[in-house]
Amino acid sequence: MKVRLCENNTGKSRVYRRLQEEFPDLDAKIKKCLGQCGSCAEQPIAMVGGKKVKGKDVDDLYRNIVTALREGAGTGEKKNGREKKKGKKSVLDK
């Protein structure tokens, strides 16, 4: 699953480092812009699997990213309340 952080968010480097330490196989990147400027100006955000994840602060954002990863992990991504099988191993399967 992809995680994208906006370079304009304060604390994005700390979130990125924590993700890299705990999930070394995760496809996480800091991007110039996520196209979410309205939300990004108000609070820390990330895109996880194409969906916006927000936090009150960077610690809350990190927790919400991990929650989103776990909800979309396992045998596949959730779609319509059911798991969609993909056959790929999750970065959370360790």
C-alpha cells in the first residue's frame, strides 16, 4: 500500500522515519504536493492507498496511518465492507 506525505506538513519527516523504521517494506514517500491544500493547511494529512488520512497533530496522524494500513492489510484492501483478495503479502505480515 502507498503512503504519501506532503512536504509542506510540519513533522512529516518524523512520521516518515517512524513508518520506515516500523514498516521497512512500505511504499512511503514525501511528495511536493498531494493536491489537498485546503486540508493540508489546516492539519497534518497523508494519502494512504489513495484515501486521505488526517490527524490533530503528527502523532495522531501516525496512529491514523497505521490504523488505515491495518484496515487495508491482510489478504487485500477492503471494498464495500469485504476484503478484496490480491495475493500480495502485507507489510504488516511479519
